[in-house]
Amino acid sequence: MPDPVDLLIEAKWIIPVEPANVVLENHSIAVDKGRIVAVLQQSEGKFRFAPREIAQRHDHVLIPGLINLHTHAAMVLLRGLADDLPLDVWLRDHIWPAEAKFVSPQFVHDGSLLACAEMLRGGITCFNDMYFFPQATVKAAQTLGIRAVIGLITMDFPTAYAADADDYLAKGMAVRDEFRDDPLLNFCLAPHAPYTVSDRNFEKVLTLAEQCDIPVHLHIHETRKEIEDSLKLFGMRPIERLRRLGVLGPGLIGAHAVHLEDHEMRLLAQHGCSVAHCPGSNLKLASGIAPIVPMLQKGVNIGLGTDGAASNNRLDILQELRLALLLAKGSSGRADAIGAHRALRLATLGGARALGLDGEIGSVEVGKSADLCAIEIDDSLLSPCYDPASLLAYSAGREQVSDVWVAGKARVSNGTLLCCGMIELKNLAALWQNRIRS
């Protein structure tokens, strides 16, 4: 007698990511209680399982859900507010003043709701966030059913959210304690950057991270100015300062890591650190191009991030995947520097490993959570298809994402977001646009 399961997904192709460089044709994924229980030929699946629901996606490529390893979700409300400016001018003269005036729990909730909807529609099933009022981000993520790693932000100077580093940490840990039992939520300590956090407060962050066994997520070596300022203030580059403080370690996620010397890449690899590569944001702000080819060669784990929509304008990991591929080739002078399968691995399992969630998500394997994304390829714009991995990397876009499942539950179906109406979201964006523009 066939085994009952909640869901059976049939697809033209499945790219499981693990094992690497594998494409499965005419296979099915059986899902029960939110987990993958089998990956098998479609003909076998029909006899072995009795699904309560069957999703036939015979013109699709099925991949693990994409992971956005670095973003500031609520900043979607500042998208396009101050474009075409260097990072320091963009932050100091435009973004920080706007945040000082408008950031509130409602701002963060509404912005995060818009961001989560955008990410889900682009095949992103998990995002690693860093922003103020994290409880509001939690509520938005819960509303749409997306998996989230909530950054508990810390910095030295006061904001509308907190008065000082102790206040940031106390409020952040209270949010973690309140929501730690939600299976779709994880947490990390998020000291904003070496230039906004003192040695003393880094030590507090490190103590909490070790006690709670959670990652540390921060900006690192994003611009040359950041490094020059560190040399003036501390007599050393930021990574060396973090090394001396004991911050480098397997739980560290460094966002950007654009300006690295060879010995710094080796340091990151030796300490088991991860990098959130954000090529779109780095290009738009003219910060530079992260040297991911030598980093990968030295053994640094890399995932992909969008940064916030204020500095990228799209929360689109498929676009970041393509940019990462092309920049790696162009900067190294080697067309074979990174291939399509490797790039997809960065966008999925690389991010999962950075977050300590590679036992749960990031690949299509039995026992893992059914966080999945289906991409429709029956389109003349994508034809012909000789290699589905190549098609995903170089041709397909988020507009071809048809279905998204998080822990086995459909969040996008046939291109439609299921948990929130699009008119409601557009009205929400218009409301904030009018407030901020006025």
C-alpha cells in the first residue's frame, strides 16, 4: 500500500545542490510534515506514495529555496530615495537622516512585509536581516511564512530604537527569548560594523554569542575609507582588530568583504568565517568588487546577499547569482573561474552554512526542510534549454519563479503570493512614499 504523504512535487528537472553538479530529470520530491522524505523517479513516486496534494510542474526546474545572507528588509521603504551617491555621502546625508525621522516599529513592520513579499516572489525562502525594532521584522516574517534569521543590532550611538549598546543588546535578547520557539526563526548578534562598535561592546557581543551559540553578523571591509579610518583610529585594519578581539570564528558572517589583502583571506578561511557577497550593492555604491575567486580557493565559505533595497533597489538573489558569476569571470580573467552549479551553491547551501542551518536547508536532501523554489522554463525567452543550471544562472529571472514552499507549505503558487494581497501591499508602499516624500 502506498505511503500517505502531504505533498508530491513532480518536476522536469531537480537541481539538488548536494551532491554537487547533479541534475535529476523527471523526478519527484515527496514531502511530509514539512520535510523531504524522498527524492525519486516520477514513475516510482506514483506507486510508492499516496499524496494528499500533488503539484505537477513538468515545465519547471526545482531548486532549494534561495537564501539572502545579508539584507536590511525594512529599508525597502527607502528604495530609490538617494541613488547614485558614494556610500559615506549616501549614509550620512540621506539615509541616516531619513531613518532618524521615520524609523519606528510600524515603519519596520510595513517595510519588512513588503520586503518579505518581494523575496518570496523571487524564490527566496530565508533571509538574514539586520535592522532596528527586530520584533516588527519578526511579525512581518510570521505573517508571510518566510524563514528568517533576525539580527539583534548593536551600535554605540543612540537611535529611536535604543539608547546605547547595553540597551540594544537587552532589547535584542528579549526578542530572541520571546520568539526562540518559532521553527522558522533563528537569531544572530548583529554589531553593525567595526566603525560603529567599540572594543568594549564587541567583547559584550562576543560573550553573548558564545553563551547563546548564535552567529555574529556585521559589515566588514566594505569601502576603502572604512579601512583608512580604522588605520587612523586603531593603527590596524578592521579584520586585524576583530582578530585581536577574538571575533573571528566559525560563527562570523562578514557582509561585503570587498577590500581584502591575501593574508586577510587566509585569516577568514583559517577561522572558518563566512562572507556575504553583495555584488549588486557594491557596484551601485562603487564600493568595489569582492575577490570571491581567491576567497573560494582559500576555503572561505561564501553566500549571496542583496543588502537593503535602498542600496541595491532589488531583493533579487537570482540577479545577485548572475552578477557574482560574471564579476568572478571578469575580475579573474578566467571564464571558468566559477560555473553555474557553483554559483547556485553560493545562493543556497553557502548561505545555509554561514547561518549554521546547513543541516536544515540549502539543498534538496531527505530529512531536510522542504524549502523549495520552482522556476518555469516553458518560455521562448528561455529556449532552448541544453543545461538547466546554465539556464538558471544566465537566462532566467525572478519573473519565472512560479512556486515557493517553506517547510512544505505553499507561499507562492503559479506566481501568486498566497499570504497577502498585492493591492494591500501597493497601498502600503504608497502610504509610506507619501509620508517620506512630503
